[in-house]
Amino acid sequence: MIPEKQDKSFNEFYKAARFNKILDPKTTLMIHLATAMSVGCYP
């Protein structure tokens, strides 16, 4: 577990990256999956 302050910061960053207004939701999700898989964090 990470400290609460770090967890909050990470969640804010993740939400900003995941729910952006630049790319459509499907493209954003595919980028997230590809990025996770490229570093070995398989869904």
C-alpha cells in the first residue's frame, strides 16, 4: 500500500490522463492497455 497522499495524487493524475478531452475514449483506453502490457502489467 502507498501512503494516502501519494495514492490521491496518483488517482488524480490517472483520471486526468484517462478522461481527457483530446482523444476519444476508445483510443485512450487502447493506449492505456498497450502501455500497461509493454511494461509487463497484463490486465
